[in-house]
Amino acid sequence: MRFTLIDRVVVLEPNEKITAVKTLTMAEEYLADHFPHFPVMPGVLMLEAMTQASAWLVRASEDFAHSMVVLKKAANVKYGQFVEPGQTLTVKAKLLKMPDGEARLKVKGLVDDEVTVSGRLVLARYNLAGRVPQGEEIDMATRKELRALWALLRQPAPDDPELAPQ
């Protein structure tokens, strides 16, 4: 993952749900183009934030068993309002089921308790070992990087110690 659209995970109940937050700032590079006089978070990035939060739930639920957790399908995605700089997008994902090789989730993004985006996601989960040359080494390195990032995302905000990991 080259960019992270989740600042912090505030609630995690493995195999059940996750709540994560992303505060939009003017420092987001894409805002210069989307749109210069009315900067808002692109809808595709709201969807990506929901996908990333959902992937963290899947990884944490199975102790990082799979190096790859990727979006396979987005269904019934609906957008309700814009996310502007200074606002915080709160992403909530609920795990519905995890059949072999997939995870099905119901997700929504909120700003000030108002739904900005919602939908259902299907994530594919797999390892590269046996699929590509050096797959096992890539899996190990990827899991290591993801665990390091996970440790950062699970830290409480300095100004809100009540959001410490559960």
C-alpha cells in the first residue's frame, strides 16, 4: 500500500467490526486538482478509505494470515455529501461473512454523524506463495510492513487517550 487513507483505528472487534478515521487536510496533494476552488475528497478515495478500513478488519481478524487483501467488488455504493478539508471521515465496517478466499462487509463513511458514503464490499484475500516466483518472500515482507503500519494506526491520538486500542 503506497498511500494510507486511514489516520487511526479507534475501534476494533475482530471478526465483527472496525471504526477508523481520516481527517482531510489541505495538505492532501489531490485537493489541488479536485477541485481547485472547491476542494473535496474524491468519491473514489472515500471508497478506498472504506476498503482500507475493511482490509484492516480482515487482517486483524485472521492475524495477518494473508498478505493480500484487495477489493474484488463494490456494490450499492451511494454518496450523500462532500468531505471537505477540516472534516473527519469516520469509516465503519461490519464483517458479514468470510467464505473461503473472500470477506463480505457492509460499510459506511460519516461526517458529523451524517452518512457521506455507504455500500457493500467483497474483498479477496490470498497469499502470493505458489502463485509467483519468490511469492513466499514477498508474503513475509508484506506482512512485516503491514504489521508495522498496523501498530501505528492502533495508537491513540495524543489528544484523546480514551481512544486507546481495546
